[in-house]
Amino acid sequence: MVPREAASLPYDWLRRSLQTLHQAHWHRQVQAVEGTGPVIQRQGQPLLNFASNDYLGLAGDSRLAEAAIAAIQQFGTGATGSRLLSGHRSLHRELECAIAAFKQTEDALVFSSGYLANIGTLTALVGSRDLILADRYNHSSLKNGAVLSGATVLEYAHGDLADLETQLTDRRQTYRRCLIVTDGVFGMDGDLCPLPGILALANRFGAMVMIDEAHSTGVLGKTGAGCAEHFGCQGQPLIQMGTLSKALASLGGYVAGSADLIDFLRNRAPSWIYTTGLSPADTAAAIAALSVLQQEPQRLTQLHDRAQFLRQQLDQLLSSLPGDTLTRLPSDSAIVCLQVPDAETVVQLGQQLQALGCFVSAVRPPTVPVSRLRMSAIATHQESHMTQLVQALGQALAQTLSRR
């Protein structure tokens, strides 16, 4: 019989690993918040909300709530099974048709999360005889899906078409299929992928292209359809993945593309085949969000104006600081990031900003290679909110710099 002390030894590494995370200032905990939109509360404290992906300000919209309630009353609270068995509802198909129309593709398929959409699509499309070329800054779900696919995975330098071309030239001919995978808007940076150049290279080398539109759906393009619309690339062969949980204020993910692609994924994507269908409430809320976006295109204009105003205000602040205390990363989206020298400093800045009434994400390794403050604009922010944030950041920086 194994002594009780010895039985616990295989788990001792957990405590040691947690201690290492604390020492590196990498340890993270969840923070419960109440409310949605530009102003939320945490432990009774009102906070200006710059840590949300509710880009269009729809998470608290009564029309989405009413649609979700009506769906629950008609279809119940859960799909209760995989869609190929018993979980398919008419609402699911209604949402897929709405997404296809929105994205101007032949069809679409809805998954129960964006993570599942990426993992399922990658593992279905490529395997051990194939090559994935992936942007170095891709989202975790794309990285993990690439590994799970069994394909050879090579990263190219972030947004670097020359590096991508070199790797295609050197490696493409030795593999059956090749899939180029990239975020559309990089969620921890705010910049855009060079989609037209990627598509041109893919056409030249006979490669497929998959783009993750999680942070560009409802944000970029004339109608909010994302990077493909923004760059005028609609109609080109392209696998477009996106989420329903950010600008569309619901839950779930989707893949949009050709009819053949979608039919293939229904039959081969394991994270769709073996997963319970999206709940009726989430499905109906996403349908309502798409409808509101079409009815109120001014939300896109408001979002772009707020993000631009925030960038301008931050640039004015940074220009008044000594040296290169902080650096604003390039951004053409609703995400604005300030690079911070180290994890300890970014944690302090996040705490100080919260004390001053602003909720900002302090992002550290291993989520990102270099620590940063991540701020996101919401269409329903006021310019006064942005001004208050920048003033608070100035105060927080003054306190931090005085301690050095």
C-alpha cells in the first residue's frame, strides 16, 4: 500500500509552478464585474469599461434579450444534443443563412464556440501529409488547432509577406495541401493582416487561406462584415472564421465559405459533429445582433470615431513623456495597445487605473510575448470617457515613474 505522503507527491509540482507564476508576475485571477457597456461595476465601484470586446455596444441591448427570451420559450434552454443527432433547430439554420448573406458567401456553419470552430476546421482540412503556414501572432485556438491537425506547422514573421513567400517557395512543393492561417485583426495588438498579399501568394502557390475574423466581424468593412470586406476581397476563395461572442454580443463561432467547404465540415469537423448545438438563446441573440447592425450602420461609424479619438489622445499623452516609457502599437481596429517594459509594471498600471475608475486589461506573458495595456473602444463610449481614461493613465504613469 502506498503511504499517504507518497500519494500526494505526483501533484507537488502544481504548487511549485504556481509559485513561479507569482514570482514572474504572470499569475492571473478572474475579476467579477456587473453590467455591460461603457460603464460597469466591480465590487460596487463604477468603472469605465475599456476591457470588453462588446465593440458595437449590443451586449445590453433589449432587442437581443427579447429575442433570446422568445427562443427559450419556444425551443427551451438547450439544444440537448449534437446537431447531427437531435440538437438541430430551425434557428441554427436561420443564423447560418444570415451569416452567409452578411459575409456574401455561399454558406456558413455555426459552432458552439470560436475555439471549437478553429480547432474543428483545421483538423478537418489538413493532416499529416500537409503544411500549415501560420502568422507568429495567431490566436491560441489557431495554434492548437494546427498542432492537433497533425500537419507540419511553420510560422512566418508577423505580417511579413516576404517571409511567407520564402517559406512557400522552399516548402510548398513537398506537401499535398498547404493552408495559410492568420488572424484578421490580431486581438492583442490591434493591427490587420495583409490579406490581399496573402491571397495573391496563395493563388500563386496553390494554397488555401483561412482567416480568423473574431475581432473584425462587426468592426471592419462598410457593413461590418470584416477584413475580407474591408480589403475588397469578398468573392475570392477564402475560409472565413469568426465569433458571435464579441461585436455580435452572443456566444459561438462560425465558418463561412463555399457550399462544398461547409458541407465537408458538417461531415468531417469533429468539434462540430461531437458537440451539443448552440443554445437557442445564443442563436436567437446572434440573429438579432446581425439585424440591428444592418438597421443601425451608424454604430460602425461611431466605433471607428471613438477608436480614432482614443489613439489621438494617447499619442498626445505619450509625446509628453520622457524617452520611450510606453509605445503605442500600430492599430487600424477597435483595439489599442500600449507596450509596457515588464510584467510587474503593467500589473501596477492596471491596478492604478482601476483605482482611478478605469477598467483596462493588463496583459502579460505567456498570453503575449511583451506585456501591454490593452484597451478596446465601444461604439457607445463617449469622447469624455476616452479623455478620462487618458488623464487617469497620465496619473498612473506619474506614480509609477516616481518610484523608479
